Amino acid sequence: MKSLKFTQSNILKMNKKTYLPYQLHQLPKWFNKYYTEHLSIKGYCYILLEDHYENSPYFNYNDFKACLSSNKDLGYKIAR
């Protein structure tokens, strides 16, 4: 059985590979579901980190990690 390990802000590490999370409306333009290694879990599409480096020459992993946040981190309050 494969174990899933979520690190900082939903970055997924599985079998010594790193997958980065995207919501469906945020997928990069180079993404192709037939040629890109990806997973779909809990409403997110996780794309392999190596695919980012192959398809986007200016991709910066540290900037991507710095921009990740969830609504809990932003301090939103649900008010009705």
C-alpha cells in the first residue's frame, strides 16, 4: 500500500516524488492530462514537480511554496 505524506500546505510526497497542488481552474497552460503525470485527490490536481521543470524553464519551486496558502492561513471568518 502506498502511503501519502502531505507536507507544507498540501504539497504531496509519495514514493520519493513531489507533487504540487492545483485547483482545476488554476492548472498551468502546458498541462495535458494524457502526457503529464498527475493525481486527483480531495478536489486538487497534483502535478509532478519534474514536469514543471521540463515544461516551464523559469519555474521557481521556492516561490511556489511561498505563495501556497489555505483559507485557514488567511484568517477568513465565515459570517452569515
